[in-house]
Amino acid sequence: MATDELSSKLSRRLQIEEGTKDPVAVDVLGHQNGSEEKPSTANADSELGAKLMRRGELNEGLGEQSQPSMKVLNPYTEFKEFSRSQIKDMEKMFKTFDAGKDDYIDLMELKLMMEKLGAPQTHVGLKNMIKEVDEDLDNKLSFREFLLIFRKAAAGELAEDSGLGVLARLSEIDVSTEGVKGAKTFFEAKVQAINESNRFEAEIRHEQEAKKKQVEDQKQRRTAFKELQSAFK
């Protein structure tokens, strides 16, 4: 009996390989036990189907990625209306209140910031502050979104009594500069753009000169210290 069954299977395999017969899927367990598809297999198929459907939606632009795309920020080129020193002051303030050191200011850290500035906000008020500049909808502030607060303040887009308006006013960062967009004519805008570029380059040179002077001062102090040491030998 077993020999006949094995011979039948080998003969069928040979016919399939030669192309004289098409393979037929047979649910042996289902026929033997009279049972339907196992729940684990059904769940796996359902999960796989959901993943494939999700991938199709993303490819067609119908869905949103669960993780926000990482965008490299260069604040000096994107926020040209601010000087390097202003942006450095904003960065220093941001890092001061980023207690978790994760490059974000969440609701609790914003709450602490507003309390330190002497303008505590309600829970709803804090959520509204974040919502106003939360471009990626992650319910916290990135450094870029933090800079947007001061951009809006400089452009007069924040109400003075709003949470963000109070933050910008009490931060002691002067953002009352008028960018190229405020120029009345194209010629004035061009001149102002050149002035902005020259100012940017001047700030870089000033920083480089300051670092160079610092290095020279350190060398002079080390030389003086060595001379003092040799005098006591």
C-alpha cells in the first residue's frame, strides 16, 4: 500500500516536471481533519495584507509616514533675517530648556520655560503655543520650530498677549530687524541683501579673529608660565 502511494507520488512529480500536468495545491490537513485554516495562519495573512495595503497607500501618497523625515537644518541660511549672534542666543535658550537633551522642547519643558520667564501658562495655553508652530504635528518643538516663533514675532504675526508673543518678548532676544521683504523697492531690496551678506561675512570674520586672539593669548600665558618655572630652577 505504501509502495503504491509512493510510486503514485513519484509518477505525478515526473509528470509535473515534464509539463504534462499542472501542480494542484491540496490541503491535506484540511481533508484529513475536516478543519478549516488555522487561526494563526489567518492572522498572519491578515497582518501581511494590512502591511501591503499600507505600503500601497504610502506609495500613492494617500497615507502619512509614522516617522517624520529627518531634515538637516542650517539656521544661518534658512533664517537669514537674523544675525549669527541672534541665532546663537536662540540656540542657547533652546538648549537651556531642553532638559531631556533630545533636541526637542516638549510640553513640560515649555511649561518650565514660561514659568522661568515669569509668564506661566495653562495646560491648554501651552498646547496652543506648540500647535501654532508645530509643523510636523509631533506635539513638541524642534529647534527650527522654535526659531519660527521669533520669525513670526519679527514679522508682527504674533498677538502681544499670546503665549508665543509673551515668550518672544520676555526672551531678551532682540528680533526687531527688518529683512529684505520689508524693502519698498527692488533696488532697495538688492542693496539691503548685499548689506546683509556683508554683515554675515563680517560676523564670521569677527568670530575668527576672536578665536585667533584667544589662541594667541593662551600661547603667551604658557610662555610666561614656562619662563617663570625656569626662573625657579
